Amino acid sequence: MAGGDLEARLRQAIAALVEDAAGARFGVAVSGGPDSMALLDLAARAFPGRVEAATVDHGLRAASAAEAAMVADWCGDAGIAHVTLHPQGAVRGNVQSWARAQRYALLEEWRAARGLDWLLTAHHADDQVETLLMRLNRGAGVGGLAGVRARQGVVLRPLLGMRKAELLDYALERGLPHAEDPSNSDPRFDRAALRTALAGVDWIDTAAAGRSAAALAEAEEALDWMVEGIEAGHVRPDGDGLALDRTDLPRELLRRVILRMIARLQPEAAPPRGEALDRLIAAARRGEKMSIGRLVLKGGERWTLKVAPQRRWQ
């Protein structure tokens, strides 16, 4: 049966991500869609007695409460502890970004309160391909093209090696109740529009794309490791700012070091990206100085980054 194969693959995927899988307790984020329902059922079968579930009802659709109740009813019948979580406050900015931030904050609070070791989400191989293509289209670098990470803090995404069709087949085979979020096919959202465009494409190798994303994620970790060493060895306090005493670095490493310096001086500020960051580095390499927000980067034998003095109005 396909179910047994997916269950074994889930166990293998989690064992590859964490060392304590044999005794760990897992929380599963369940929206009520076929992917997350399949993940919950698979996890409950693979780790009996060690799985709980949570559904975040953002209150953005009329059907969301009924979908959360559907998940709660199924969990009750299956003997799995379940809770429905609700964001507080009004929507701010981009709806999908707001919903994502609220979702992960609520799920982390729930996981910690319940003493669960890991949080599982149902991102799968098709999600990975969509993420890669969307970020490629936006000119992302190594970090962006690393795609959806299989492990990010306490969040595990063990289904990245499985296709959406496999999970849907499993949900149907097991008779799992599920609902489809209409926003998944709403062309107003970038991901939904891309998903529609890819529906008839058969030349993309999803498994190969997933391997590329994993390789880029490892490259990102290696770069971060290198930059940590450079920062520790070559970034020093300089009055009320910071100084970098080694600037003969590849541009990608300089980008990352400068971003770390900016974050140290202005942790709440949005970091510069793309062309803005490259212009900043180019000016410093010419020995010039250039402003970025409230900071000034000055080139020369060593580079200094300081908060610009406030202007005095006459």
C-alpha cells in the first residue's frame, strides 16, 4: 500500500533531520487541506501517542471556522489532542505575510506551552519548486534559492521529498476529511498564479529541483559559517560604530559582513538588498563614503560604519 511507503519515508525524513526522533514529541500544524491532513495521519501512525495538532484560524474566510472544526472532530475520533488558535488584532500590510507571521508565532507559543519538541509542517516537493521559481524570478541569491528549509529551528518539513499528488492520493485512500483553501487557486496571489501556469508543465523534475535547493541550503550554511569567522576576526568596535579591517574579500562575503554590521548597529531597521547594497560596497571600495538609512559606510584602508550625526537646522 502507498500509505505504508509514505509512513516509512516520513520516519526516514525525520530521522535524518533530528537525532531524538525515537523519543521526541511532535506538534503538527494542520490547516485542514489534504497535505496537512495526510501529514497528521502519517505522523500519528509513525509516532503513536507522541503527536498533537493545532489549527490556526485566521478568520479571513467564512469557511475557516468550519474547517478548523472538521480537523478538531477528526482528531477527537483519532484520540489526538487538538487546539484551534486565533490571531489577535487586525490585519496589517500584506495579508499573506501577516497571516504567515501570525501563524508561526501562535504555533511556536503553543508548541512551547505543550512541551512539544518539534513542529511539523506539510510543505512538500511541489511547494519547493514553486518557491524556487518565484525567488528566481525576483533575482534571489544563494539564501533565497535555498528554498524552503527542511529544518529551521524547531520547525521540521519532512514532506519535501513527497509530491502533492502522492499526499492527495494518501488522503483519499485513508478517507481523510479535507478542504481546499480557495486562495490556493486565486490568481491575485503570486504563488497561485504560478501554480496554475505550472499545471500543464511536465518537463520540470521536481526531485532534481529539491536536490538543488538542498545543495544551496548547504552552501548558505557554509557561507554563514565563513562570515561568522570573518566577523569575529575582522570587525571591531570603533567609537560609536564598527570597523572592518579586511576588505579584500569576494563581494558576496562583503555583502554578508556589511549586513551583519548594519544589524548590530540598527537591529530594528530593514536591511538593504540587491543594488542598494552593491552601490554601498562599490563606494567603499573607491574609498568614498555613502549613507544607508541613518548609517554611513566610509571606505579606505579599513571600512567604518557609523550612525550619521543629526543635522543641525539653522
